[in-house]
Amino acid sequence: MKESGVRKQGDDPHKFASVHKVFGASNVNKMLQELPEYQRGDAVSSMVYEASARMKDPIYGCVGTISSLQHQIDLLQSQLATAQAELVHMKMQLYSSMCDGGTAVNSPENTLPPSYRHMQ
């Protein structure tokens, strides 16, 4: 597809139909004309992504995707912090048992992190 005299990579009529439906063909042309030519390809890619997101989620668009990804990041960071705390706890147990003569290292209570002990 050719817009504003610039040939776009990966031309797909369905993608650009979505862009025109969401933003309006006239607005797309105006936005692209206001940009330096070297930025137009990135602008088109961004508009295609935003239009696709808006078609999938008319209320939130790409903001809904960003929010969902942020929630996943928060959850994974929490899980990582828990795993790191369990690792520190296990290292402390190992160190403590080594200081006590090493007999407690092989006991079942000390082989699993606290969150898994209920599975024994």
C-alpha cells in the first residue's frame, strides 16, 4: 500500500482497512504528512498495532493489553520474590545445619522449602 508517497513493508489490505476504519483515511494521511519521511514507517506500524488492538477491544484497545501485561509482570515479580525468599531460607537452614554438625541436612523437613512441606 502506498500512503503519502511511502511504500509500507508487509502491505496487508486487511490491516490498512482496520487502520482506516479506526482512525479514518483522511486522518491517517494527515498524520503521516506531518511526520518526517523516515518516521512514517514506524508510525504506520504503530497505527496498525493500535487499530488491531482497538478492533479486538473497542473499549480499551492497546491500553487493555498494556494493563494485562503489567498485571502479569506484577504477578511474576511477586512469585520471583517468594522464590528468592525460599532460597535464602534454604541456604540459612543449610548453613545452620552445617554449623550443628551436619546431621540435620538430610532430614525431610529441611529438604523442601516451607511452601512445599505440606506435600510430605
